Amino acid sequence: MAQGSDDTEDFTLESGIGRLQDNSPQRRVTAGEHVEDTLDLMRDIVVDMPLVAAGTVAVLGLVLGGWLARRR
């Protein structure tokens, strides 16, 4: 059972492959988008590991509280 040439054209590796730069929009990322991505990452960490997040906040609160207490 030999396949015709029409069947092999649909399955070549090069079909539909172009440069990545051709389809990407040329725009700059704003600082607001960086902040939004960072906040999304923090939200994901808090949701996935709430005990680690609570422990981190507690330690940071103790350090900041101690630093503020010494300043008075």
C-alpha cells in the first residue's frame, strides 16, 4: 500500500514552521504588567502553600517589628 505524494505533504516537518519573530507583537512590557505578574505569582504561592506563606509573613513581621521597636 503505497501512499500518494499528497498524503506526505501534510506531514512534513517543515510545513507551517516559520520564524518566531514573525508572529510576535513588537511592544514593550510596562511596569504595571510586571507588577501584575509578580502579584499573580505571589497569589499562586499563597494558595498552593499557605503554611509556608504564613510562616514567611510571621518571620518578616517579627524582623520588621523588632527593627521599628529599636528605632524609637
